[in-house]
Amino acid sequence: MADTGRVMETVILAVVIAVVVLGALGGLIVGSRRRKPLPPPPPKTPDITAPPAEPHVGDEAETPRDEPRRTIEEVDLPGGPAPVVVEEPPVVEVPGIEVPEPTAGRLVRLRTRLSRSQNALGKGLLTLLSREHLDEDTWEEIEDTLLTADVGVQPTQELVERLRERVRVLGTRTPEELRGLLREELLTLVGTDADRTVKTEPEGRKPGIVMVVGVNGTGKTTTTGKLARVLVADGRTVVLGAADTFRAAAADQLQTWGERVGAYTVRGPEAGDPASVAFDAVKEGKEMGVDVVLIDTAGRLHTKTGLMDELGKVKRVVEKHAPLDEVLLVLDATTGQNGLVQARVFAEVVDITGIVLTKLDGTAKGGIVVAVQRELGVPVKLIGLGEGADDLAPFEPEAFVDALIGD
């Protein structure tokens, strides 16, 4: 029995030890589950100098300093949208419409400018005619003077022959008589009976149609713009057709001229069809009811067959609306006899009705007026006497001859 008792005590002791061991193990497991990793160490706090403490009541405060203060408008409100600054639109000055000078007597007003470069011809002739003895050598000098001024061979021979006859009959030759004699003969040579008006008032229809032709460099596009000013000065309304589509900026140049006098410009794409632009310009002019349509054409070298074909096409297309009233050929007076070559080629294509001589103020070769009229059988209608906007003048034979021979 005693042995049995000892066995039971041993068993009980073993059970108690097992329970204690199991309890300890359970505690360790729970503890390990509840344990969390330690947070990383906080970053090192930067060294920041603390602001000075605000003075409190009773403290000895520093005397306030004047500091710039921002206005309310300059302070961004927290949480709201940024203030919208409304800028005033820039003021664009619209150029006013210019009022061109009246064309009546314009050549007389420009006579001084013309005579400065042209009276070498008149003075040279008067000096030669005033010699005491007019021998053959003197008459040859007179011929040379006229030929140098681009009067042309046939007109020169005619003038010299008439001068010789009248001087022989006149006998005495005072300066006044010689000036009067030379004036009469030069007027006869230039011609006073031709109709020099630019035809812009066709009967029974509107608008009048004017085509301007010539090679580049003669001032063709500028002349077209100046002619618009001449017409506006005479009370006409104008539409411009920028059919010179092959030259860069030609349409811009013409449009600028038109805007200055209130003329509308019809233009097309660069390198486009010139005939289409001309057609649209006439169509637009008819719809607007204007008085005149001016068409500026291409002006590449007159030796280019393609250009002449193009001009012929422009003429045919425009005449589907109405016949052309004027075809003005622009010639550079400084080119002399070369201008006559140009005139012949253009005349074969488009039937020139009038001539515009530009740059006549810069040359002493005023005789080109006579030569080109003889060559084409059409009158000089306008002359350019400078770079100014109103320096294009209707040609007046009397004023021109007076400028040649001087006062």
C-alpha cells in the first residue's frame, strides 16, 4: 500500500510539473505575438535659430520701424483662386483715308522738278541757235543734241529741217524770238491734238476697265497705285486687281496703295492664275458699283514668250465681262531706246492705248516722249516726276515744253 501511495505522489508531482511547463511556454508564445518592432529613430532635428520673442506688455519693446506694407490687392487670399488681372487691349490706330492732291494743273506745280533735269535739252538748243553763224557744223551739233535726248532719228530730221527754214526766213534772231520759235516747233513735235485723257467713263456701263502692263523695274505696280490716287482725286471710286501674282509682295504693295485712298483690292494666292484675279476684280467692281477697275499685271522680262501669252489670256478673260477701255504701257524714261523695244513687243499682244513714262525727273532724255509716240502711234497720257505719292501727273504738252526750254 505504501508503495502504491508513493507511486500516486510521483504521478501527481509529474502532472503538476507538466502543467507549469506548459503554462510557461504559452506565456512566451503570447508575449512574442504581442511584441511589435520598435519605430525607427526620429530624424535629426536641424539647427534652426529661433525667432526673437515678441515683446509682451510691460516689456521694453523696440521702437517700430517703417516697413513697406502690401496693399490688399497684392495679398493672395488663402484658399481662393488667384486674382485675375484684366489687361487693357492695345490701342490700334487705324490709318485715315488720305486725300490726294487735285490733278488739275499738277504738272504745272511739278514743272520746277521737271525742268531741273530736262532743260539741258532746251538750253543746249537755244545756245546753238544763238550763234552768229549757223553753219553745217552747228546744225550737226543740233542734231546730235536731239538724238542724245532720245528724240529719234526721223523726228530729229524733221525738226532740224523746219528750224533751218524758219531761221533763214526770220533773219534776225533775238533770244525771245528764238525761244518762241523753238517752243512752237517742239510743241508740233510733241503734238497738241491727241486725246490724252485716261478713258474711265464708258458710255452706258460701269465700271471702266484699265489694264496696266510693262516689265518689272519700270515702276508698274507703283504707277497703278498712284493712278488710283489720280482717279480718287478726280472723284472716282476704284477697285484694284492684283494680277501680278508672280512677283513676291506685289499684291501687298498694291493693297497698301489702295488702303491709303479707300480703294478695295482683289488678290489671289501667290503664283496663282493672273487671269482669274483679273476676272474676279472686274466682277467685284461691277457688284460694288465702282467707277473704275485697275488691273496690275505681271511684268517679267518682255523676251519671255510665256509672259506675253499670259497677258493675252488676261485680256481675253477680262473682256468676257466688258471690253477694256484702256491698256496703259508703263515705260522707264531712263531706258531710252530700250523702252521702244519693250513697247513694240507689248503692243503686238495687248493693243496699247496710252503710255505712262516714269522716272522722267531723273533723266535729261525727255525726247523719249516724242520717240515712243511715233513708234506706237498712241499718246503719252501720264508722266512720273518723283517718288512722292502725288508725283504722277497727266501729261500736258505745253507745260512739258516750257519745262524743256526753261524760263
